[in-house]
Amino acid sequence: MDAFKKKEEAKNQPLKNVANDTTFQAFLGRLRIAVQKKDAPMISSLMTADFGYTTEEGAQPGAQIFAYWDQHDLWPVLSHLLDQKFVPLDLYMVSPPAMATDPNYAGPRCGIRLERGSWKFAYFLPN
């Protein structure tokens, strides 16, 4: 098997629990501070290009995300999720942990994933 194929297979493997990994903790620390300050440029730099923030039809990416969070008063919800324990679920580290153990969990949730060797904030769904 060539190196490229091995790398692709490894990329699609479920994450191991990296909650105590120093690079994950450092990323999470930067994200928490940016959310506390509502620092949109910093948060944007920590997000994936395909960041998920709503299940509503016609939702637009980009600056609309922060307006949506403002409009629905979601900053405290996001801050609370970021202070919870993160656990692995498929290709993501997710919060709250109930997401990984309860297939019927439908509450607020967020996920972080590795993208080209760097941690990125992938989604925050408030419901």
C-alpha cells in the first residue's frame, strides 16, 4: 500500500480521545477566550470553511454566523459548551459528552476536528 493511500485511510478513522492533548487544549483555550470576547475575526480564523451553525434552510456562511448568534443570544450557550468536557465522536471532538453516548440527544452541541494537521472549530448547533 502506498503512503498516500495510508494517509487517506488514517484521515478517515474515528478520532481517539485527545481531550488531554496539549495542542487540543491550547486550541480550546484560544477558542474559549475568543468566544468570551466575542472576537469574530479570531473565531473566524479558528473555524472550518464549511462551519455549521444552523439547520435552517438558506443559512449563509461567513459574517452571518455572528449576527445569528447575536440575534438568538447564543453566546452564553456556546461558552457553556466550550467549558464542558469534550469526547471523541467519529471524526470530531464533541461537547457535551451526552452527544457521544445518547443517539437521541438533540440539545445544543459543538464539534472540533483536525483539518490538515490543525484543530478547527467545525460546528455549533444550538438545537
